[in-house]
Amino acid sequence: MKPIDSAKLYCDGRHYDAQHTDVYGDLSFYSSQAQRFGEPILELACGTGRLTLPLAKEGYDITGLDISLGMLKTAKEKAEKENLNIPWFHADCRNFHLAKKFNLIFIPFNSFAHIHDRESFEALCSCVKKHLMCNGHFIIDIFNPDLRILIAENPKRHKVAEYKEPNSNEKVLITESNKYDRSTQINHITWFYKIGDSKEYPVELNMRIYYPEELVNKLFYNDFEVVDRFGDWDECIFQSDSPRHIVVCKKRI
């Protein structure tokens, strides 16, 4: 299996939270799915608990798992402030062993794109199946690829985000460039960080592109049955121009 190569990007949970303050639309979706499928719940790639904490506050029995110690540190600190007793596990989502099974397991907000190769895909699916209850469900939330963006010639660098640095309160500006490798289906993204007047520095973000039917077929051959597909967090029907591809599946018996 190829290693998860995003350690530098996700090393500081405070920066992640500051950058993603405007991302909240998926919470109502996962709250709806939690009500639909029941608990306990496992969130893979939970990060700083952006979804884990509010779902726990709603009363759900939820566990968070992430490969980044920096992200988990922030998650634990926030949970302590909220007096929330959430189990957190530092582990690779392709190789984890918890003494518990779940009615719902989900991997949100494009995190699945860090699964780059077949071996990693199969390992993650194997872990999920071992930790799902008989009638449990697994949800993958990933962007719907837009070929116009991926294969554009000479794509210009563009702004991704702007936020205040957690310590100095200086402005942090992130711009992005990308180069899509059609042979590997990896979109090689570079984020350029500029804090205040300091020199910008690059951070790599390599995202595996999963085309819709490819993802559905891969899940089928890893013994999952797709029960729903949505095009966005409002649970609209998935179609060609949908911004997201959200797949709800269960173990195929």
C-alpha cells in the first residue's frame, strides 16, 4: 500500500479549523443519516472533530478515528471544553482494530481521495466490513470530478482560502495550482501558504480522482451494495452535474 502522504497538510488542527469555518453544510446530512441508521457511529478521518463533536452534542454515541496526532489533539481539547466523552483513536483507516461494531461508519469531506491505490482501497473496505454490524451502513462523501478543471491547459493559480493565523492573528492566504496525471488518476495539488509578509511555502495535496461508476464498481467487488447516491448534502439525486458524489452502502450478503 502507498503511504498516506498528507501529514504536513494536517499537522496543526488549529489551522485546519481556522481555514474551514465556513464548512458546515454536511452536518445536517450526517445528523439525518445518524437518525436514519442509528448508533453507535464511527467517523473515519474525523480530523479536529468538526462533525464528531456536534453529533455527540446531539446525543449520538460516536467514535472518532484519524491518522493525524495534531488533528486529534485539537479534537480532544475541544471535546474537553464541551465536557463531551468521545472515544478518539489514532490509527490508519486502512488498518484499525476496535473492540466494537457500528451501525454507521462514514468518511466525510473528500477524505476518501487520500486512498490512492487498489491495496489501500481494499484494506479500508476490509476494516469497515469487520467493524459494521450486520445491517450497518457505510457512507463515502467525495467530490464529483469535473474534467474541465482537471484537464485544463495551463491552469492558473487561484485563491483557496484566507484566515487569521491562530497565534499571531496575521492573515494567511492560500493559493492553489494543480496538475492532473491521467495515468494514475491523481490530481497533484500544491497549496501555497503566505502568512503576513513572510515568504510563501508550498504544501502538497495529492487527491485520487474516483469517477462515479468506478467507485460504485469498486465497492461492489469489495462486497458492498449501494443503497443510495446523493449529489449534495441536501440529499438531492446524484446526476452528471452534481457537485458531490455521496454513496451510501451496506455489506453485500
